[in-house]
Amino acid sequence: IFATNMRIRDEQKEITIREQAVKMIVAEGLTGMSMQKLAKAAKVSPATLYIYFKHREDLINQLYFSAFKSFSDYSLRDFDPKMPFVEGMWQQWKNRAAFILERPDDFLFMEQIRNSPLIQSPEVEVSEFKESMHQFLVNHVKLGSVKPIEPEIFWAIAYGSFYTLVKFHLSGKSMMGRRFELNEERMKKAFDLMIKSFS
């Protein structure tokens, strides 16, 4: 048996590092996250971070791809691009809400950095999600459920109110400063109004 200087990967340690990095970026933004500060928050040595990540940009990209993969997996649960329009849209709203309410830090993290120049395009990871969403819209334009419309306008109408409600929920208050919590009844009211806009 030969001696080796290789450091052994510790799965729990890596999970802790990832969780602390996401929390730090959500709280302080990308500029507030350094490898030195992260090591301290995760209670590891700075050298330990480099067992798992090549550099800060590699860490950020791995975190983003992992969060987006989870979001994609949640979004595609019990969803089929061939579903009836109302049923498919409601499934999307429920799936996305489940992800965001169960993993709010991952959602806020993605929202913060999705347009960062540090993020390299994760085409392989997101292709199934993008293709399913695209095919759903194409199918319903062909069926006449949705009038021909630019995808960007469709998604703005289809999800704009949903993400506004989610952000009120995560902040815990409405625009008027009243306590706000998203529940299925409120989500369904907004959903029904959204569906009417496509009628």
C-alpha cells in the first residue's frame, strides 16, 4: 500500500459548504462571498474548499447548475407537454411553488445570479426542461388553446403573477406592508385570472 497526499472527499462536508455558500450569496450577494469567508462559515480550512471546487467561479457554477437541476426536476413532476392547457399550467404552478416553498434559498440564489456573467450556459442540464416547456406551448398554439404569441410574452403572462405572489410570500408581506402568506386558495385565484387572459 502506497502512501498518498490526496485529500479524501467528505460528502457531508461538501453539503455544508454548498449550503453555506448559497446562504451567503442570498444574504450578501456575489460580491459578499469570498472563499475565505465561506471556509470560516462552513468551519473548514480554505484549502479544504479546493478539494471540491477548482475556484470561486467553479463553485458558483456548480451551485447554480445543481439548483437549476432540482428546479427542473420539480417542474417536470407529473407534467407532460401533451396535457390539456389548463391542467398543464396548473401542474406547472403547483410544481414550481413546491420547489420554491421547500427550497427558498435555492430559488433566491438562482434569481440573484441567473444573469451573472460568471454563469456558463448549462445547456446539457436544462435541455429537457426547456424542450418540455417549448413543446407545451407549441402543442397548444397548434390546438388553438393559445393564440400565436411570442414565447417571452406568453411566459410573462403565464408566470408573472405567480412569481409576484411567491416574492410577497418569501418577504412575508404585501406591498401595503400587511402580513402575506401564499396558500392554494390565493394561488388558484391568480391562476384563474391568468387563464382567462388566454381565453
